[in-house]
Amino acid sequence: MIKLKELVKEVLTIKDVQKMLPDTDQITKSGNVFTARLEHFYTFGKTDKDFRDYIQKEIPNAEIIDSGDIWKPFKGGAPVHKSSHWFVKFRIKETK
């Protein structure tokens, strides 16, 4: 398991965050802001709040900036960002 305290002092990479959030479909990074995405076709009653809660549980020092639900028409083989998905944008605050 990755130790957050050690990693936050260094620059976190997408691979580091993927290891902390294995139940995501895509993670991207712009500056110090990460965006996690989870594709869905059927929601089964879940919302972006459930995805946000998952990220907050796995990375307690994540500062959530934005989250939402993107709806797109189904297109087989489309990448996650062009399909229906939940997204959460967050920063990882340094622990002291």
C-alpha cells in the first residue's frame, strides 16, 4: 500500500493515484488537479456523490473541487471521457 504522507511531499503521478483508487476507469492530471472518472451505462441508483464518497474514503486528504454526472449517447468502443460517466476533480492536500 502506498503511504500518502510520503507521496504528498513528492509530486504524485497518475500511476500513484491509480494505485490508491483501483475502482476507477480513468485518471487524468492537469497541474496539481486530478480528475477521476467512472463509466456507467446503468447507474443502479448510484450517483456522482457515491463516487465522490469513494474517493474521499480512499484518499482522506483529498480536497474535492468539482464532481458531476456526464450523460452521453451510447457508442460502443468510445473512450471513458466520451461515454456516460461520473467524474470527480480533486487535489491531494499535504499532510503534516
